[in-house]
Amino acid sequence: MATLTVARFDSASGADRALDTLQELQKEQLIHIVDAATVSWPEGKKKPRIRQLRHLATTGALGGAFWGLLFGLIFLVPLFGLAIGAAAGGLAGSLSDFGIDDDFVREVRDKVTPGTSALFLMSSDAVIDKVREAFVGTKLEIVHTNLSGEQEAALREAFAEED
């Protein structure tokens, strides 16, 4: 079963460092990274910088449509007000079918703010104690949702990159 994990860091560069660590753990077969994206929001900027991990040649990696929809719901809808918010509500409802609900979106929105960063990670097969050990001393906060096998398959089917 895949897990969508959001790790929030107290610095704008924390997510990039965490991703580097996770990629090293993947080389040691201690976690499988299906897909990932980072959000970096330097202090004083109006909006965050978003970067999808594109060099993954992993079967089932999520496409830009998924990350765009998720980040749009989290970071853009509050800026555009009720009209766009209502339209996005239907899209958000469709994400709940994949285990990503309004509470998840709201919690991430409240926690990823200027001066912070976040790692959005779709992963599986983590050796939890080894992953936890790699992050000892790192100040981070985890927000996550576990996806069932059916939700993962539906998410991949709906948002996988087209060949």
C-alpha cells in the first residue's frame, strides 16, 4: 500500500534536504519513492515554489495533473475566493475518493506557510525505523493519509502521465 506523506519543515530548504536523504535511503532499499514534489516558501514571497521530482522512471509515478490539482486546492483556491472555490470543491470531492479529504487539504494549507517548506511524498515499502533514524535531529512535522490499494490504483490511473 502506498502512503501519501506530507512532511513540513521550519525552513524553506528543509524539504529539499529531506528528499535528498530519502533518495539515499531508496538506494539502500529502505523505502520506495513512487513520486514526490517539494514546496519551498521563502519568507516574504507571495506564493511558494513548487517542484515535482521528474527524473523518476517509476511505473505509476503520478503526473503533473495530480500535483497541479493538489497544490491548486491547497495554495491557490484561498486566493481566488468563493467563485473558484466552489468549482474547486467538486474537484476536491473527487480527490476524497483517493483518500485525500478536505481535512487533509485544510491541515496542509494551515501548516505550509511563508518561511517553511514541505515534502509531498508518495511512497511504499518503508523500513520505518530506518527512515525515522535517518531524520533524528531534523525538526519536521508529519501530516499524512494512508491510501488503500484500491485508492492508490485509482489515483495512478486518474493522474498517471500519458505516453
